[in-house]
Amino acid sequence: MKFVRAVLAPKSLRGEFPLLLLPFILCLAGSAAGQGWQHKGKLVPEWRYFLESGKTPQALDHSQASLRAEVELDWQSENGKQAIRFTPYVRLDTEDSERSHIDIRELNVQFREGDWQLSAGINKLYWGVSESRHLVDIINQTDNLDDIDGEDKLGQPMIALSFHQDWGSLEAFYLPVFREQKFPGPKGRLGPGVPLVSKAIYKSSSGKHHKDIALRYSHTLGDFDIGAYWFDGTDRQPTFTPIPDSDFWAPTYTLIKQVALDLQYTHEAWLWKLEALRREGQGDNFYAFVGGFEYTYYQMGSGRFDLGVLMEYLYDGRDERDSQVPITLFQNDLFLGLRMGFHDTQNTALLAGVMSDLGGEEHSLMLEFERRMSPRWFMAVEGRFFQRSRASSPQRVFDGDSFLTLSVSRYF
Amino acid sequence: MLNYKTTALQKYLRPARWAVKSLALSSLFVALSVQVNAEVLSAEHIAQRVDAADSGWQDEEVKARMTLYAADGRSVSREIRSRSLEVSDDGDRSLVVFDQPLDVKGTVFLTHTHDVGNDDQWLFLPALKRTKRIASSNRSGPFMGSEFAYEDISSEEVSRYTYDDLRSAACGEPFAAERQCHIYNRYPVDKSSGYTRQQVYVDQEHYRLLKVDYYDRKNSHQKTLTRNDYQKFGNYWRANQWVMQNHLNQKKTVVEWSDWKFSSGFQLRDFERSALSRYR
């Protein structure tokens, strides 16, 4: 029953209903326009199980089911110089109405002429090379409601201009509107650990309309792939400010200036990776980096699978005691991982990793398993297990929230 | 995410680099063949003529449907599109986009081959919009779970083998009884190859590769590749069907090529890392 209610009238979707119709309108427009349109989509029932019951009386006990859907509509002109993409996204959750949400991941137009490319609209892009933490990736806000691995992103409105030459690519980004993080409701799990008000505080006087800017250079030189950027704008990760005379806290967004580097050296079966940044605007200036490698043993088990070994060291120099600084779990940590990719027709893959805090000796474990079941069905199991941590540890927010997620994707 | 090793069907499409450079030489071979009897030519000469017969196409686009048959006859299929560019002063470049199965739809592979050393390869993962540089040193692994190894679909480059044992005989099954072939052995130079030896069948009329018998590291006759249904597009012959039969596990992979397009005017910049995210 809950599920039916969530499907029919999810709280967070009220007032945005016309948006849900947009994909269908575009589909119609697309088929009317005839050739050049492509689409792909998926519908994903998902079930999440928490090993322990919730920390607060309102929090859900163990089980949470969701249905999410994403459609991507693409158009490209005959000569490939103009393109349109529209990607609406929706999640409906049985337990946590705040987790039910819609988003436009992409709605943009692209123009290309010679070495220049211009895109305008809502877009998604990714910067970085490391596996254990996505440190330098900054343009898109993380969609925490979907997962806590930092790989699900909200669409970001932008104008992007790129220029490609033999000496590399230069890209300029103008980001006129900031996207706030979304948080689970009182029933939800994996939240920030304090009750929140929905209205955020901004350190910028222009609030969410601060004009964020980024400039990026990237290039490939033989075995090296290099990227570097300068970012001036609103940090994607909030701090939390207590509201006087209440039990509530407000997400608070600060302005930062950041330079960052991502580098990969690829040689035979070795991938050497480094992400690093220097940030100002949140207390003392600080540095952070992730560095390590992935080495692959090919054709193991009589040629049945490849085995990758990953190791990454994570450092973050931010001052945790300063309330102006968003928390991080990765001040002095080591990640060790194994990746198995099977050579079967189902593309079976397994990834397991341990993150160890070298200072506090806390560990967390992650497991991912995925397998194609048929040309249209795909399954994935993901588990995150957090060891109970000492009182002062930032990982304490996830205490008792170890979980397993099973998802089955139907592609169309 | 996706298994990294989904690479390299594209490599087939890159023209033999040697051949590009030896375009001028190819006319010499033609002249030679008029005066010199086939028995005097070496196996390597034949390999060079096969290469020379397939160069100068500038750029090429093609669709492929790959069907993987298990020993009990059950099958699954994959669909890809490939686009490649001849590069005169270095190895060629290619982009492959996956259409089927749907869970990897939109995944794009970019390969820059080089005259010397390993290729450069990037993988674009559409769900994360992430472009990953990947290792290209695994030549003997299977492509998308098929009976083709990466090295089987790489370009037929002369310099990647040593040769011997050229003879002339009927091409044999499944070709017409009267068709005559140059038959020779080639031995992979690369230590990471999964083969000790390959026996190659080339038709004497058009210098097209018709059949290859693959002998694995234990020198067992592991697989046979047959290229069927050759069709001429301008100056270039293309086989519309490739069949790879594995004799050890009885599995089979069939590739149907279609919608060939040549000389569309692609540029180097269409095959850069930065082009990956916009390739549809």
C-alpha cells in the first residue's frame, strides 16, 4: 500500500507533475521529427536492506524498496555538428518520501564547429581518475539520495565552451545556478545525523545564484593523461549550522577557490593514478590527494577471468575542528581492492574493497557484484559495511547503517 | 562497471600501417608478379600483397552484429558500430560504440594505434560520463565473451609475424573446389600472443584473406576463422561474414558486417579523447 501511495503521490513530486509529462511530449516531438532521434532507458526496482535497525524512533527499521527510471533521448544532426539530449530521472521510495525525487540529469544543446564546441543547458560531466574517492570531481552536485558512493549526480545548469588543439583541450564553464544537496527524511537512513531544515544558508550574498566558474585544461602525452582546473564558486558539500532555539540544523554552503590536478600513467598492465587539490575559503588553506595504482593479472583461472589489484592512499589536510569546513572520512586512509572481470557472456564482475583509517583504525568494507541476466535484464548487488567507530570519528555518522542493495535493471 | 576488455573489434578496421607506407611498393609487386612465378615469392611477399590490396580507404564506418553460439547451439548477440581513420605518419585511430546488449549501450572505445609500442585506449562509460584510459596489453583475452581474441580482430599487420612454408593449393572447404589459395604459416612476434602458429589461406585472384587456422600455446588446433561473402566497395573487398569456430570447446562466433561507408571526410580531431563523450 505504501508503495502504491508513493507511486501515486510522492510528496516531493507534488507541483512538479507537468515535468513528468515532458519526456512523453519530447518522445512525440521526436518521432514527429523523424530520423536522428535515439533513445535508451531503464526501469530499476531496487531493494535495500540495513543490517541493524535505525538509530532514531522514526527511522525505518531494515528494509526499503525503490523504483527508479531514467530515459535518455538523443538527437544529432546529419553532419554531427548539432545535438540535443534530454535525460529525465525519477525515483519513488516506499519508506522515505524525501528519497522519492525527480531530476533532469541532462537537457542540453550542443554546437560544434571545427575545434570549438559550445553546450548550453543542464549537463553532467566527470573529472578524475581514482577509484576509492572522487576527490576532484566538482561540477555536478552528488545525488546522496541514490547512493553514498558519490557516483550519482544531479544535473547542473551550465554554459560550456571548449577549444581543442594539438597541445590539449581548454574548457570554460559558467554555472549560473547552484544545486543543493538533497537529504533523506526522518524515516530515511544514511543521512547527515542531525535533523535538517530545508532552507539552506549561503555564505555568498547572492545565495544559490552565485556565478560559479571553472576553467580546465586536459591533454594526453604518450602514456600520461593530464587534467588541471581552477574553480571559483560554491563548494558542493555543505557544513551544518545549528539554528538558535531549535533542534534543527541548516545546510550551509561556503565559497571556495580550488586548483586541482588529475594524472594517470598507463603502462602495460599498470595504471598509476593521482588526484590532488588545494582549496581556499574554508578556514586555513589545505591540500588533499588520492594516489595509487591498479594492476591487472590477465587470463587467470585458465582464462576465465582477469584479476585487478587496487591500492590507493588518501590524504586530506582540512581542519576538522573548524565548523566552517565540511567533514571528510578520508584524512589519512588506505584503500585496498580486488576487481574480478569474468570472460563470460554475462559480463560478470566483482569488486571488493577495504578502506582503513590509518589514524583511527576504523574500517569499512565495500562489495559490488554485477551480472547480465539477458539482453534486457541486468542485476547488481552492492554492500557497504561500516565498523563501529570512536566518538570523534567522522565515520560515526554511518554507525549501524551497514546495508546491502539489490537492483534489477530492465533496459528498453 | 563493464568489463574492461570489451575492446578492439575496431582494430580490424585500421588499415595495415605497413601497407600505407608501401603503397608505392605495391605497384612494384604487381610488376614482379607478372614476371615471377608464384612459387618464387615468399610467404611474407604474399602477406605484403594482402596488405597493399587494402589501403587508401581514408576512413570507414561499419555496423557489426556478433552472434555467440554455445556448444549446445544457444546464442546471444551483440551489436556495435565502428568508425576508423587511416593515419599516414602513425598508427590508425578508431572509435567503437556499443548498441547491444542494452546495459552497455552508449559505451565508446577509442584506440590510437602506434607504429611502435602498445596502443593507447580509452573507454567512455555513459552512466558516469567518465572517460577512462585503459591498459591495452592484453592481446589474448576474449572480445565481449566471444571466440575472437583481441589479436584476432586487430589489423593484419605484416610486421607482427614471421613467415614460412608457402605453398599453393585448393582453398578447401567451404570454398569452391576450383578456387586456388596461397597457404602459409605465420608466427606471432609478440610474446603475449595466445598462439604459436597460424595457417593462413589467401585467394590467388584478389589477395583476400579467406581462412586462418589458429594453433594455441600447446600447439593444438584451437580455432578456425572463415571470411565469407566478399563484396567489393570501390577498390576494397570486404567480407560480410566472419565465422570463428572453436574446435576445443565447440563454441562459435559469427560476425555479420553491414552498412559500409568509406571516405566520409573524418578528421584526426574526431578521434581524440575529447570526442568520446559526444559520440552517439
